[in-house]
Amino acid sequence: MSTKQTPRPRRTGENRLPGDPDAHELVERMIRVDHAGEYGAARIYEGQLAVLGRSASAATIRHMREQEQVHLDTFSRMIVERRVRPTALQPVWHVAGFALGAATALMGEKAAMACTVAVEEVIDEHYREQAAQLGEDEAELHGTIERFRAEELEHRDIGYEHGAAEAPGFELLRGAVKAGSRLAIWLSQRV
């Protein structure tokens, strides 16, 4: 029987190491990356709708796009209110998000849903880690992240319900999109 325990995530400012961001910098990074991520997600759905706008899944994609717009509007407001510098990579995410959405939609409705599944699985991990890091003084941001995480999980489930796992090359596509999403998160926190 192993006695190894899973380390508890550090909360904002707790047990900082040299070079670690302080609590304020950590929250700024969270808001910056979440704003960038929601912007990218909205662009993915716009790309999917450009291709699948008249398909059987169009209403479902529009529903998810509308929820992402609420998320984006919320983080856009936080960017201004808290005077957080947005990512300098926004123009890249503008093009890359739309291109990813359109490219997967061109592969078919199930591939578009596989893209949704992959992105939302990464966002679930990301939001869960953020929520664990936030201190009590950030209860409002914590609540926002948890609420949006629930909606992202809804999107993941919708993707599976609409045949994402039946997309040709699902595991390969899912893996590639997840790797790209994790890289976008890492870059957007810093740049």
C-alpha cells in the first residue's frame, strides 16, 4: 500500500518559490489566459458555424457559442475592471481559433464535435487547477470559474452525445487539439 499523497495545489501566495508570481500576478495571469481562452473558443465556434451553419448541428453549435460569448464578455469586463493586460497573442488566437473550427467542421460534424470535446477537456483541467489555487479573497472569481467550468463540461458532454468519439481518427484529432490547447494556455499566461 502506497503512502504517497497527492500534493495539495498552492493557493495564491502560499509557499511561493523564488520566481513564482505573487497573488496579484497569479490572478492577473488567470484573467488574461481565461479571456484569451474564451476568445479562442468563441472563434472556434464561429469557424464551425461558417462551415456547418445550415447543418443539423448548427443550433447546438450556436447554443455553445452563445455561452462562450457570455464567458468572453465576463472576462473582457474583468480585464478592464482589474486593469489586466490582455495577451499579445490575441491576433493569433483570432485566426487560429477560426481556422481550427472551420478545419474540423470541414472534416464533418463529428470531427467538429471531437474538437469541442478536446478543447473542453483541457479547459476543465485548467479551470479546476485555477479554482484550487484561488484564495478566499477571490471568492467571486472562484465562483465565476466554477460556473463556467460546469458549462464547459456541458459542451464536452454535448460533443460526445453528437458522435465525437465516432469521428475518423478521434484519438489522434483529440490528442492534437488538446496539445495545441495546452500550448495556447501556457503562452497566453505569459505573453
